[in-house]
Amino acid sequence: MKQYGKAVFSDVLRILLLPFCVFRIKRNRIIFTGLTGGSFYEYSCNLKYLCEYLMNNHPDEYEIIWVVKAPERYRDLEQKGIRFVKHFSVSSFYWLLTSRVVVSSGAYAPWFPFRKKQFVINTWHGGGAYKRIENSKPGANWATRHRAEFCAQNIDLFVSSCHMATKELIRGSFCYEKEVAEIGMPRNDFLVKGECEEAKQAVRSFYKLDADTHILLYAPTYRYSQKDIRLDADRLLKHLERDGSKWVFLRRMHRYQDQKMKFYITGDRITEASDYPDMQQLLAAADIMITDYSSNFWDYSFLKRPCYLYVPDLEEYLRNTGFYVDIHQWPFPMARDQEELERIMEEFDAGKNEKRIQEHHRLMGCTETGESCRLLAERIERECRK
């Protein structure tokens, strides 16, 4: 029933917002609309990196607006010349419908009725093509299809990280037939280039880590599973520290995570990283990452570091969600319980790891260029001149 309501809402909103269309579209105005779910930092992901590239390389050329849940969180950024407005406020509708360029990571494009003379870019918020989205999950219905088609009509340029994402996600699940920019994700530019030192130092400084401390990052996706997801962080750290090294366990839960989801990550040495403002910086700083079905391992793969998939509920996830690409073709080894996780960590081989990553990138048709921000900035400049 919820999906049907969302489908109808998009059509009703088109009519309700007609009065705003009397306002002129401003040629140099760009609005960014990040993900609206949860309470995490919204000035992040692809939009943050593209926004900062524009501000650094095209100063004073654009009027930049961000729509966020809590504008008061970003007062320091307002000093840089960015205007922050609140999601779903009357003023947000004005800014959304008078900006020449709209850049979304998936928040408004599915349902907001933008005007024909606006140029809407969807960067999406995950690389590769892994867990299925609503329109391709088992049990998808008319409503999810309707919203996907609405989304497809609403977008002018879709950014893709690989050929597989273009085929399965963008052309398939999103029913999108217009222009795709296979240039990679803006947030991954510095990871692809290996320019990680600044990000690493930002994380280490934030958590007050000395130079000898290694970082283990645990970053799962969200789901409502019947099976408990249990992980003993202290035991894992003790396993890693057998050689005398020092480690810290950073826990980064998904923005949609809530208490109903059966994650039981226990231990006295857990450092919470869920509210850290930039996931890409955490990836750049992590010496090892443990995840599951999250596409964050696509981003992390460009660093060629150890990564492990902890998937105690794999069979259930396959039934309820499924994948675009068989999980056995993903580049990193899987573990169903903690014992198996510790065993595959012991078996890590850097050469084999890099080879698997290279093979996976070829399978996916990787199009990450390290120049996504520059290429998108050039396209925005051309559109704003029309």
C-alpha cells in the first residue's frame, strides 16, 4: 500500500506545484538534493564532491543551493556561499523549480515534477550493480514500475560507474532510455587516483589515532532479516593484534538502520563512526573493511586493500532482495560466521586480492575515470550557457 501511495503522490504533486512555475528559472542556479532518509550528514556522497569541485574551480560562477533536513547543521558551510533550505518547506519548492541544474543522488528525481527547461542529473548513490532496488526485487508491482517510469521521464543525465550498472540498474530497473554518462562517481575520483592522504589524516585526527594504530571499518547495509547478525568486535581485534599490532574497530551503520534490524555488534572497543560526515574519507583511512551486500566495496576496491563480506543471512537476502550480479562473482571472500571470517582474514593474499579486483572490474565494465567531477562540471557549464 505504501508504494501505491507514493506513486499517486507524484502525480498529485505535479498539479499542486503548478503555481511555482510562474517564477523564472535562473540560468546559473544549481540545486543539490541528497538522500532524505535517516539523520546522517546530507552534505556528502557524490553531491558533496561535485559541489566542492564547482566551488574550487568555478568560483562565483554559480548560485549553489542545498536542500537538507536540518539547515542549522551547516552554518559553517553557509560562510562559503552555499544556501541551505529545509526539505519539503515552501521555500524549497521555489528553489527546486527555479534552478537551471538539479543534481540528485536519488532523493527527488523519483517523484518531484521538475520543469522541462531544467536539467536534472542523477548521480545515484552506489557504485557497481549489486543488490536489487525496488522495481527489480521479488514481488515488485505496478506502483514500483510507475515510479520508475516517472523517474526516467524526469531525468536528463544519469551518471554510471560501469557498463553493468548502465544495463541492469539504469536501463533495467529505472526504465531509463535517455543519456548516460559512463564516467564514474564524483565521490570516487580521489580514490581512483590514489590521492588519499588528506582524507586519511582527517579521519585519524578526528578519532585521535596515533600513527601506529590500524583501522578496521565495519560498514554493512540495512535490511530487516529474520536471522541475527552477530559480530564480536573485541574478539576480532584480538585476532588481528596477535602479531603485536594495534587496531581500532570503527562501526559505520547504514543511514536507514534502526532498532528493528537484528544487528548485534558487541564489544567494549567499538568506536562509533555512523555519524562521521564523509564515508569516502572512512574508506580512504581503513586498512581493512568488512561489509556485506553494500556497494561501498565497489568504492573500496580501488584501494586494493583487504575487504571481507560478512553474510550470515545470505540465503534470506537472496530470497527477499537478490542481486544483479551473482555474489560469487564479487571480488572479495565471504564468511557466514565469525570463525570463517577470521579464517579468510588469515588467508589474505595481496596478489590474489588485486587480481580478483581487476577481473571483477573487467566483468562489470568499470568506467571510473577519476575525472567525473571535471566532466560533469563541463557539462553543467554547457547547459547553463543555453
